[in-house]
Amino acid sequence: MTAQIAVSKGVDKAWYYSAPMVGLLAFSWVVLEKMIAHMYLVTLIYAGIPMAISYAIAIVLGALGLHLVWRGLSQSNEVKATWLGYMGGALIWVFWFEMYLHFIGAENNFALAKTAEGIAYLDKTAVGALFSGDTSIPRPYFMGEHVFLQSSSLFCLMMMVYMGMNKDIRCRLILWVRNLFGLRTGAPSRGYKPQYARVAASEVMFVNWFMYILMLLVNDERLLGLHHWMTYVITAVVAGWAVYILWKQSKQKEVGLAIRYAIAVGGVFWYLPEQAVLWEWFKEPWVYYLDFPTTSLLIITAYIGLMLMFWKTPVNPDTGKSY
């Protein structure tokens, strides 16, 4: 139907705006953003920039993200509203959430390390000695920011539960969980139109938050640990989950929906390379970008190219949706 509308209005719809390519390209864009985010963080934290300046940059760029989300609220173009919400949400997550956690972890520096005697709690003095080259200090598996983020697990869960009580929610995972348990929240509001920018930005936050917490809980040596057999099983389950929803992603036809769906798919998928890095299976080009300049340049180029492609998506002026 959308293809017929495009033809009838004389719109030249490029092949990459159609299924399955549009869904796969949206997924690729989300994954590339996560690589770019690591480049941002590595540069701000480890490139020798004074941390006061790094935090100031983070405050400004996070505010830019909030501005993008706010701009998206008034967009009648669903694709651009989603684009603004996603881009803004990603900036907010990286520069406000991630850098805030780093700030809290650094100012209240403590860490967890696994030793022959059990779990060791490293205070600020021990962590400082470790980074000064003291080899007697055990290498931590969690830094302060990881402990703080893990402590927010129940907050994340309860916020997702409350969000699931919203009768107008359209999140596929929440709808599936509600159907699985036979939960009914009442008929959706008549004539309700979602604020796509807010939806996309919220999805970035909740998906990243949930997947981070899952990884921290699984790899916590006090619970399972990096090489516990259940850790491998859970990773295999996540891999299967990622394959299934990536297949669903390839079926998406509307660009705005494809981007919003890709936020979740990319978040679930990203668990896999992160876990593989913890197992030391490979070295991330997006973290050690100076060691992989060609790969890093390709990542940046592809990310910018997809960002522009989605911004220029042709839409039906009558509906605000892509053709």
C-alpha cells in the first residue's frame, strides 16, 4: 500500500527505504552509534583532557541531546521526530548518564576484585595505588561506576513495570509480556498519538539501562561471574533473542518504526560483543581507535552516512509517515 501511495504521488522511493534493507540499515545505524559512543567516552576520559573540561563538554553535549528531543516533540514528520528523539536520547545517555556515572565512581572511588580469599573491596586509596602501578593490588572486575549502576537495578525494573501499566504503551516487548501473563490495562485512549521523539529517547535510556544491568548482574563474581557456566548459557540465550528480533527487524517497512524497533534490537545485540570483550575474544577497534585508524574511519563514515540517509527519508505529508 505504501509503495502504491508513493507511486501515485510521484515520489521516487529508493530501494534502501524498503524492507528488508530499511530495517537492517536502521539496526546498523544503532550499532554504529554504540561504537561512536565508545570513541566519545575513551576520548573524554583517557585522552589526557583535564577531567573538568571533559565533564563540561559532557554537560553541553547532553544539553544538546535534550534540545533535540524537545525539538522532536513538535515534529509532525514521524521519521524526523524519531530521528531527533533517538539522536538526542543517545547524546543524553552517553554524555549525561555515562559521564555522570564516571564522575560518581571517580569521586567515590571503590571497586570490587576477585582474589583467592574471595571478593575484595578496594577503597579509594587502593584504587589510586593500583593505577599508580602497585602490582600487589588485585585487578578489579567492577569499578565504582559499575557498582553504582548495578545498585539501580530495582529502580530500573520498577520503572519498567510502571511503564508497562500504561494502557497506551506500544513497546513490543512489554505488550508480549502483558499478553504472556494475561495482563489487561484497559482499552487504549481513543485518538491517542504518541510523541515519537520522547518514545525514542525513552527507549534508548531503558534499553541501555536494562542491558547494562543484566550484564553486570551476570558477570558479578558474587552472583555468577565471568566464566560461570550459566554466564555462557545466558549469553547464548541473548544471542538467540538477538537473532529472532533481528529477523523481525528485517520485516519493518516504515522508517520511523524501523528506527525505534532497531533501538531495542541494537541494544540486545550489543550485549554480545561486550561480553566477548570481557572474555578477551577480540580487541575493540572503537575503543583502541588509534590502533585501527582505517576501521575507525569506516565506522564514522558509515554512521554519518546512515544518519543523513534517515534524516532525508521521504514522507507522506498527509500522515507524517514514510512512504
